[in-house]
Amino acid sequence: MDFKMIFQLLGGLGLFIYGMSLMGEGLQKAAGEKLKKILEVLTSNRILAVLVGAGVTAIIQSSSATTVMTVGFVNAGLMSLKQAVGVIMGANIGTTMTAQLIAFKLTDVAPLVLGIGAAMVLFSKKKKVKDIGEIVLGFGILFVGMSMMEASMKPLRKMPEFISLITSLGHHPILGVFVGLGMTAVVQSSSATIGILMALAGGGAIDINVALPILFGDNIGTCVTALLSSIGTTKNAKRAALMHLTFNVIGTIIFMLGLNVVLPIVKGLGGDVQRQIANAHTLFNVTNTIIQLPFASFLVAFVNKIIPGEDVKEGAMSLEYLDKRLLETPSIAVGQVVKEIIRMGKLSASNLDISIKSFLQNSGEDLNKLYKTEEVINYLEREITGFMVSLSNTSLSEEQSEVITSLFHVVNDIERIGDHAKNLAELSEYKKQNALEFSDEALTELKYLYESVKYAVEAAITSLENGDMQLARKVIETEGKIDNIEKNYRNIHIDRLNKGICYPASGAIYLDVISNLERVGDHSNNIAQMVLDKER
């Protein structure tokens, strides 16, 4: 084999994988919130889970990415193994879309498609058109890469060494399975190795008898990505990856045992060898799902047996909704970021409640809990911010990019609410240690101001959680009320100090408390404003 052939094959493969990636990114950006909603409708209904897995994979153009994302969801505790099994089966069906596209032999029109896609990306000023242009451009690049691979493969059919290899594979189908497994494990994409297989067939180098076992091996090889991604995850996430492997191994065994039945069926569907490979790929994954879906509970029981036991809970100092594997699907990750921020917001609101009750009731029983929670809030602020930085560098739509930019500010506002809660806790401790006395009038005022602040914080977090614009407007109204109350109470308290009704030491603490509460109101206002800006 000369170097020109190798370079042409590698160049074609590179373009093919890049085109597939670009097309997937464009589809994700164009789908945007729809992709998020597809996964949100996921229930324990197995058939629905299969449809979701197939739909998401058809959009992101990679069963490996869908499976890795599923491992991430299971790891984050957002999906059960029973839900995951359906999604994984569906992902295998969705990945057959690429092979079916290739079989349409659009290599002749690929340069035209490439030109149209490039023009849309380069000259359009509308983000939506650019996203669609990415899909078209990726589609064109994919077929140009396919054309290059086919051209590089044609000389192989006359090479004695290659003819000898193919003859061996024809006589030993199991060897073909291991070839397919090895190729996909190296390239980390079953679509890419099936593309190589179809390029070989297009160049007349192999026939369907040799292609089928390699194709079945490809389906096992694609599990390697998920298995690698499950390293360092929870036991349930490892089980999800193992379930993917088990599903494909069982399917391969069934099809290899029935190879003499499968071959006539594939040939009977018609078309050239490339079309036969695409049809065989679809037939394998659809039939495999139909056979194994009724036994999904046994599959779950099997992986539980192989990986027994439960995980040791990491405690509060960990992310509940975020996992780096979710970066494979940015539109899903955006929704998960919001959920983790809501969790952080509820912790800050809880700390605020503990601190003010401690101050008003002159007790410090829960303050140790408050300080531990404050550490968790600071941890979440660092981790969420780091995740969002990584997310910002992925393929986000214009709307999603704006949301992430706004969420950076929201995380900071929530962290600052936590800081003010800590300040109030320290003021409570100082008050208790120095036995400072407050008039009933002052305590009543603080309680009344806090009721408004508490409403603002909780309503701001709820409005963010539900995208509730009406509630966000109420937060902004309440914040105006908080400002007026704080100014009024400040003047009244200074008047009390001048009249000698309050002690100066207590007076300074009182002013610090209302100042901290007013600042909490400001941060709640910022969160509500973000919700309103998002809906515009």
C-alpha cells in the first residue's frame, strides 16, 4: 500500500468525522430548547425511552455521545437504569441514520452542498441561518470525505495481500467481528468505521458476506467510549455503560448465529453493497431492540449482579445535577446548570432564615449548620462557574450563550446572599456574646423587614426555576418596598438613638442588620431581572 493511498484515506476519514461533528453541532444549535424538552418527557415508559434515545442520537449524530450523556445522567442521579436501558437501545437505532444518508450516494452533489453551506455560514448575519448553514456545510464535508475514502480504497481490490485478507475474513466471520470491534475502539465512532466499510464496498473491495461480521463488531466497538467515560463514576453509571456493551454483545451473538438467515434478508431488500450495509445496520439495531426490550428488566438485573452494592454518599459537598459528560449535549447541560443553581439558591435562602431567626430569638443552636452550608455554597459557586466556562466553549445557540452569560451573574448574586447570611450569623453571635439588648420595637421592625426580604429571595429563586415572569415582576416591586423600609427604619432608629431609647452598641448592630437585608433584596432583584431579560 503506497503512502498516497494512506494519506488520502486519512484525509477522507478526517473530513468525514469533521463533517459529521459539524452537522451534529448545527443540529443541536438549531434544535436548542427542543432537544432539552425531548429528554424532559422521558418517563419509565420503555418504548418512549427508546424513541427519545433514537431522536436525540439522530440530532447529535453520535450514539457514543448519547450513551456518554446517559452515563452522565445516571451518574448525576437524574435517570434510573430502567430509563437508561431504553435510551441506550434507541441510541443504537438513531446512529443508523448516518449510514442510510451515505447510502444515498450524494457524492456528486457534495461540492454544491458544500458551497451553499459555506455561503450560509460566511455571509449570513442571522444566527439561525448560520446554524442551518453548519448543518448543510457538515453534510457536504461528510460526503466529500466519503468520496475521498472511496477513491483511496479502489486500488485495494487489485492488491494480492488485501485479497488474501478478505478471503480469510470470508472463511472466518468471527475474525471479522474482532476487526470491526478493533477499528471502532480505535476511531471511537461506529459511524466513521461504517463509513470506511461502505467506502471499501463502494470501491468494490469487499462484498456483503465479508461486511456483515465487521458491521456487527462495529456495534460492540462503539461501547468502548461509554465504558471509558464511566471510569470514576457511580456504580449505577458503570452499570449503564456495561448495559450498552451487554446489549450489543447479545445482539451480535444472535445475528452471528443466524448469519445464514440474515444474509438473504439483507440481499432481498435490494440495492448495491453500500445500501445493503446501511440496511443491515438498521436491521441489526431495530431487531436487536425489539428482541431485547421486553427483557430490559433482566438486563438491569444482570448488570446489578456483575456490579453489586451501593455507592457511598458523597454528602452535600458534591454536584447533584452536573456531570462533565453532559457537555456532549450543551442544550441539555444548560437546563442542568439552572437546576444546580436553584439548589444553591435554596441553600442560601435556608442559611438566611437560620441567621435571622438566630438573631431574633437570641439562639445560636443552628449556626454550626449554617457555616457548613456556607462552605457548600462556596464550593457550588466554584464548581458551577467552572462548568459554565467549559460549557461556554461548546456549540451553544445564541439564546443559550446569552442565558449562560446571565447565569454567571446569578451564581454570583446567590453566593453573595450566602455571604450576607453569614454576616448576619456573625452579628447574631456578637449580640449574644455581648448580651446586647434590643427594644421590642426594633425587633418587630427587623422581623417585618425580613419577611419582605425572605419573600423576595424565595420568589426570585422560584421565578428562575419556572421562568415565571409575573413572579419576577413581584420581586422587583418588593425590592423597591425593601429599599423604602430600610431608609425609613434607618431614620427612625437614628431618632431613637438621639433620644437615648436605644444603646449605641445595639444601634450599630441594628444598622448593620438592615443594611445586610437590604443588600439581599438587591441581589434578589438582580436574579428576577435576569428572568425578565431572558424572556425578551
